[in-house]
Amino acid sequence: MIPFEYVRPDSISGAVSLLLEDPEGTSLIAGGTDILSEVKDGLKRPRRLVALDGLAELRSLDVGNGSTRLGAGLTLAELSTNPRLERGYPILTQAARSVATPQVRNVATLGGNLCQRPRCWYYRDRLFPCYKKGGSVCYGATGHNRYLAILGGGPSFMVHPSDMAPALIAVDARLEAFGPNGFRTMPLEDFFDHGQSRPLQEHVLGSGELVTAIFLPSPPPDTRSVYLKARERADHDFALASVAASITLAGGVVAKANVILGGVAPTPYRARLAEAAIVGRPVDKLDLQEAARLAVSEARPLEFNRYKVSLTANLVGQALQSLLTQLKGGTSHADRL
Ligand SMILES: Cc1cc2nc3c(=O)[nH]c(=O)nc-3n(C[C@H](O)[C@H](O)[C@H](O)COP(=O)(O)OP(=O)(O)OC[C@H]3O[C@@H](n4cnc5c(N)ncnc54)[C@H](O)[C@@H]3O)c2cc1C
């Protein structure tokens, strides 16, 4: 272990000032479930860790009243057990519960989940100077690529590991960041960066910026959503593939559909062709198999991950079927908030 300074600011402005003092040598730490592994494994050598756990601004959870605010410092355990969140946005509690183990969820935060680094073996081994460590090679492209990207890969074929990200994008979440120029917000979908311009991170935060909150619009009437995840180990594991799907009906016709894939691309992947096949169709005339096929029709699998194509298509089909079943009965999420 290398020596580093550990600082606990008492405001988000204090955190930003600390980041700006030494941007190269400073890292944020929230729950520490990812960053500490990176430090221990020699992937990161920070001179200073800035702890976010004392910041009350990041810890609030306000559900309802037109919009919901989730502080970036909320733990995944808090998200997965909040009854109002479960009623209004069950897709989020489903995704939060699918992450890791209860022990990890008790400390892992929402902000950390969205900003966590890749789990690719080559990235996690300090002996491989891969693209995501600032090198010029993605060893996974021709190496052990069983768990890597089938969609949108290159130059890195990492997959984005977050379960919360696809689920939040499926409910049209916006991300709030705070930095030297104050607050800014963006659709969460725009937060993730493919890594072409900034290979050392998977998001668009600038120097001195941190994630402060996620905002959720109220779900429109007649909306249903679901999160499904395929993994190797049933009790806790990262996604081999996941699907976050949401459908809104108007007069029996699909007015809006979000189909977001996780674990299959370097960023959460919007399956636009599947969405287009659903939107505008009467709900009783949907061709789910065709939508599932289209969701992966642009896949370019690597040598050892071809299985992910059919796995993902099946998951999309199951998710859409589940939404149709939900739409046939029960109250909408909006009415339960
Ligand atoms: C055994 C195990 C199993 C796991 N399984 C899953 C899984 O199935 N699904 C899944 O999604 N994840 C999984 N994870 C990853 C886990 O969810 C993340 O490690 C966790 O969410 C990170 O949150 P944290 O608060 O601990 O972040 P930290 O480790 O403190 O930080 C992670 C990164 O985010 C940055 N960061 C933290 N907070 C902010 C902020 N507010 N603004 C900007 N940057 C920030 C840090 O600088 C660091 O780079 C697993 C982890 C472990 C150890």
C-alpha cells in the first residue's frame, strides 16, 4: 500500500477546492468499494483521497411532488429498501438489489456506482498497460473476451459494469454535477463517454467536478418498467447482460419505449432499433421476438462472447413480455407514488 493523505471536507465546495489543488494526484472516495481495490492493486497511486461520506448535501432522498431527487451519496442498500422508491420506480429497486452483496450495498453509493471503473481482467491487472490505463492496446480485443463488449466496442472493448445506469436511463434520469463553474445537469445517458477522448474515465466530468444527485421525472400515467439481469453466479455477480425496459401507453398504443442494455457495451446501450419497432404500435399487436432480434442486430461479437448475442436478445424478449403482463393488470407506477 502506498501512503496517501485522507481528507474529509465539510461541503461540496470544499471537495471541489481539494480536487483542483492537485487534479492528477487526487481521487474522490465515497463507499470505497471500487477505488480502494484500485489502490490496493496498484492501478491508482493517489497522493490524496477526498472522502464524500460526511457531506449531507449528497445524502438526501426526496421522492414525489413532480420530481424525485436522489443524492449521489445514498447507498445502494438505502435505494433498494425505500418503500416510496419501490412504489414509483420499481425498476430502480430491482437494479439496486441486483448489485453485489448486502455488505457491498451497505456502503457502495449511487455516485460511485455510476463512476466505477471497468471490471475487465486486463484493466484490473496492473501488468497490462491497456487502453483504459492510458496505453494504446485493448488486450481483450483478441484475448480473453468472454465478458467483453458485443456492441459499440473499440478502441476499448470493456463493458460498463453499472446496474444502476441502465435502469436510471430507462426512467429518463438526469444527472447533476457540481464543479468550479457551479451546478450543471444533463440527461444521464449523456454522462457516459465511450472513452475515445478520455480513456482514463468512462464519463464526461471535468477537472474538479463531482456527481451530486440524480433527478427523476414523475413516471407518466400508464408506464411500466422492469430490470432483468443475466449473471454467472446467482447470488452476486456483475451482469453478463442486462436489460432495463420501460413502456408508456396512450390509448392502447405504445407512446414511448426505452430499452437500455447493460453489460454488453462500453457505455449503457440504447437499443434504438428495438424501441422503433415498438413505438406507435397497438400494445396487442407487438412483435416481441422481432424487437428482441433488432435489439442485438448491430452486435459484433468477439471470439469468445458470441453467446451474449442470443442471451441479450432473450433477455429483451423476457423484459418486454413482463411489461405487457404488467400492463394488463395493476395500477401504474405514477399512481403509486
Ligand atoms: C464484490 C463486488 C461485487 C460487485 N458487483 C456489482 C454488480 O453486480 N453490479 C454493479 O453495478 N456493481 C457491482 N460492484 C461494484 C460496486 O457497485 C461499486 O464498487 C460501487 O457501487 C462503487 O460505489 P462506492 O461508493 O463504493 O464508490 P468508490 O469506490 O468510493 O468510488 C468509485 C469511483 O467513483 C468515483 N466517485 C465516487 N463518488 C463520486 C461522486 N459523487 N462523483 C464523482 N466521482 C465519484 C471515485 O473517485 C472512484 O473513481 C461490485 C463490487 C464488488 C466489490
